Amino acid sequence: MRQENEGGIWLTALVTTAIVVLLVVFVGFIAGRDKASRSNIEEWSVGGRNFGGLLIWFLIGADVYTAYTFLGLTGYGYSLGAAAFFAVPYVVLAYPIAYYILPRLWEYAARYKLTTLADYARERFQSRTLGVLVALTGIIFLIPYIDLQLSGITGVVAVAGKGSFANPKAVGTIALVISFILVALYTFFSGLRAPAWTSMIKDALVWIIMIIMVITVPFILFGSWGNMYHTAVTQFPKTLTLHPGPHGDFWFMTSALISALALFMWPHASTGALSSRNANNLRKNAVFLPFYNILLFFITFLGIVAYMVLPHLKTPGYSNVILLYLIQHTYHNGVVQGLMYATVALASLVPASIMVLAASNLFATNVLKDWLIPHMSDSARTLTARWFVFVMTFLALLFGVLFPTQLISLQLEGVSGMVQIIPAIGLSLFWRRLSNSAVTIGLIAGIAMVFLNHFVFKLAGYDGFWGLLVNIIVILLLNGLFRREAERNLQTNRLLNEG
């Protein structure tokens, strides 16, 4: 009888999840019903730069708080304990950086109709080569990240469907393919307006569900907040402190720093910022977006709670979906479970849409038009970017099928890779005599060091820290050698002289 009851709960949860997700996808299609949303690359990729402060708050929140945030951080909390809390200071550090960088980038982008960070790098250094390198960096590191987002769908079906389907893994794969198709279709059709409007629903659900979990989980599982913390301190003290080793103090500090510097270098995060109606909206959002950190602390702590109450299984990928198992363990109502699963699913779909759009724009604008087909018309570029959405989703799906066990490690290296463009983007806003050649060589050296450290040197700390250190040292050493190049750029560059 109990097994039948559990089967009914699981089925109800799946149906509820599907209904919520399909309703939100429908909203995504409705958001693009106006043909203007896909009339040109600026309208399609950055919403015509017409989003107000509240919409930007939700959109950047959708960029930052993804399925990987929920599943990855709780998984880290479960497997690493206190080390997982590096995410809290990293986001705190990211917004002061955004306060000074994003408004200035927006002003240049609005003045010269730039839609990607690679556009800015090209114009700032008068170098198509550097623009292409920045674009390729974004595209390559986004592919595993996109797949990681949508693998949240697979996790939901695998966990919730284990009592409803004979082969939940196969059903999860089918759900993943369907999810990719839906993301591709509504991104192709609606552009950035789709994730912008659906992010409001997704973030509302995130706040509601997380507040419910924060209030109820301690009482349902431990009887009170005090009992929960007492249990953690007395029975699981090792989960609450940092320990010597690969995830010790230095790793914690370098992870927080590099993740903060890299956050708005990601193509999807910068796309959200460039869609703002004005620069002041970005300054205000940099002040108020840290409110999301209230959730981030508790999301991470739920991983420690899961370690306290769930079996310590060695099954591959178990920690990555530990939040879903905690939901299933705590709440025995199909509708409640379904709403929580739907929140995770939407935290997969909405950011994935922005990522696919950003990567497609980089390909059409900075790889094709700037490099391979310089005479491409604006209408052809817009149509190519829209169609490349399907190529990006297929590549991400193929990547996930061929290399399923390497996605998380590659995404982590993605942060280390993306931070290497910060001299070309962030530093160049304030250092006018920064030379193109020094920045280009530094970028290549930094990315090379990331992978060398990961596979060969294995120095303590975050790989991106060592990569960025090499990157900056190379720039400092070489910039003087290319002084004439920097001076010539300073004299002839409209962006520097008019800005």
C-alpha cells in the first residue's frame, strides 16, 4: 500500500512539474508575439536595450541563479561541507565589480550598437582577432554549461520518476531532448524577451519555494531550528569547518575571487546587462541584487542538511541531485514536490535560453561577420544567429551524451577560462594605454595555464587564479614593448576618443 501511495505521489509530482513548465514555456512564446522582437540583432539579442530596472533584476537573477546553483551548491554542501559556502562571498564580491564595470560597458554598447563583449573588445582594441578570441572563449565554455543547465531536467525525471517509470533514466533522456527543443524554439522565436518574462515567474517561484523550505525543513526533520544546528554541531562538526587539502582555505579564497571576477564575463550574464534601458538601472541592480544572497546561504546549507538525514551513497551523480532527494524525503505531497521540482526545472530552462542566445549571437556576429563573412548583411546575421540556436542546443546535447561524466569539471574550468577575458574587458575600461598584442597574448597564456595547472602542475587553489596571474604578468611584461601600438590605438580609436 505504501509503495502504491508513493507511486501516486511521484506521478502527481511529475504531472505538476510538466504543467508548470509548459505554462511558462507558453509565456515565453507569447513574449515574442511582436515581430519587432526578431526584426534585427539588437532587438533579438538584447531586447532592443529597452528593459526596465525590475525586469533587469529578474533577468540577471535568472542568469546568476541557475539549476547549477541549486543542484551544484547543495551537492557541494553535501560532499564538501563548509567549502561550498565560497559562493556566498563570491556573489557579494561580484556586485561591487559590476557596479563599476557594467554601466560603462553599457554606455559604449548603446553608443556604438554593440551586443556582445567580443564586440567591445574588437572596438576597444581595433582588433577583429581579439574579438574572435573572446567570442570563441565564450562559445566553447558555454557548451558544457548549457548542457549542465538542462541536465537538471534529467535529474528531476530520474528522481521523481523512479516510482512511476520502469526506466526513469531513458525517460529522463527523452525529457532532456524535449527540453532542448523547447528552449531552442522559444529562443529562436522570441529572442531575449522570452527568458526575460519567464525569469519573473521562475524567480518568484524560487523565492516562494526557498522561503517555504527554509522555514519548514528544520521543523519537519529536526523539530526546530535549534535542534537542527545542535545536530550539525554535535554530530557533524566536520561539515561546518574548512580543512587542509584540495578544498582548504586557499581554494576557498581563490574560488570566491575568481568566480566573482568571472561572473559578468559570461556571455549570458553580460547579455542581460546590455539589455538595460539605461546605465543607472545597472547601478541600482548592483545595489539590490545581493538580496539574492539571502537565498544562496540557505541553498548551500540544505546540502549539509541532506548529509545529515540522507544515506551516504556512492552512486555516481548522487550528490548532484541531492536537493531533489531531500525534497522527496521531506515532503510527502505530490503537488508540493511538483512545484519544487518545477522550480528546479525552470532554473534549468530559463538560463539555458539566455546562454544559447548569447552563444548564437557571438557566433553570427563575431565569428562569421567579423572573421569569416565580413560582408554579411544585418538581416542575414540576425537570421543566422536565430538558426544557430538549434546548432548550439544540438552541440550541447551531443556533448552531454558523449561526455556525461566530464560536464561538471569542464564547467568549473569554464569559470577559470572566462575570467581570462577580464583584462580585455574590465581592465581596458580604466587603462587607456593597454595594447592589443599584450592582451591577446595574455589571454592565450592565461587559458593555457588554466589547463596546465589542472592536468600537470596541480598547484593549490582555483585553476583560474593561476591562469589570471600568468595573464596579468604577461600583460605587464609585454605592454611596454607594444607602447607604439597602444599610442596609435589611443589616437585613432573613436571609442576611446569619443567615450
